[in-house]
Amino acid sequence: MSIDSLNWKILKCLQANARQSNAAIGRQVGISSPAVSERIKKMEDSGIIQGYHTSVSTFEAGYQLKAIITLRAFMGMLKPFLEKVKTYDEVINCYRITGNENIVMEVVLKNQKHMELFIDQLIIYGETKTQIVLSQVVKYNDVKPLK
């Protein structure tokens, strides 16, 4: 399924507020509520829309630090790490990447001590590098259609 400009507008509305009605979306994009419903259903069925979620402020939930941690796995430790990382509550995103490091993780931590303890768990799998996130410049919902 291709995404035309109208579908991109509908996706942008859903990204801003996935709980708004089809009628409200229709008013914003200039089509009827049933047409919006049909387009959303087709995007869900084709896998373009993969689900709906709740955004949580990790800061308000008590996690004062966000960090990006890269890991360069020791020989033979990558596969064990790939299983272990799924159990860490602190990890909100984890990617296997190319380059000198094997893994990049986005993590949330309560404080500096929590960060130290978390890194202590990682260093048995490889060498880590940690950067503290100061602010978020672009968020997922800001993604624009590629031309």
C-alpha cells in the first residue's frame, strides 16, 4: 500500500492525538468520517499503523536521567547480551548497529547512583560509552513524510 498525501495527513493527526475521533480527523484533513475510518483500517491492515500507545513522561515518573549508552561487546558476549538486554527495565530503546560499537541503547535512570549500578551490569558484556541526554530536539511524532 502506498501512502498518499491524505494518508500522511491522517497519520500526522493520529500521531498528535490517537484518541481523537474520525470525525475530528476528517474535519482537519477535509474528508468524511467514514472515509477516514476506511483509510485508517487499510493502513492498520497493511501494517503501516502498527498500534497505539500511551506516552509517559519518564521524568515525571521519577527517572531524572536519560542517557544514550553504546556497547562494544566482548568476543562471544553479543548473543548473551542480546537476550539479557530484554530484561532491563531501564532500556526504552535498543538497536544493534554497525561500526565499532555493536549496540546503542536509550535508557532512563533515577539518578547518578542508579546509572553507576546499571553500567556495572553492562560492563561484563563489553566496553560502554555513556552520554547524558540534555534535551529532545526531534521526537518520533515530528517525523515528516519523505519525498
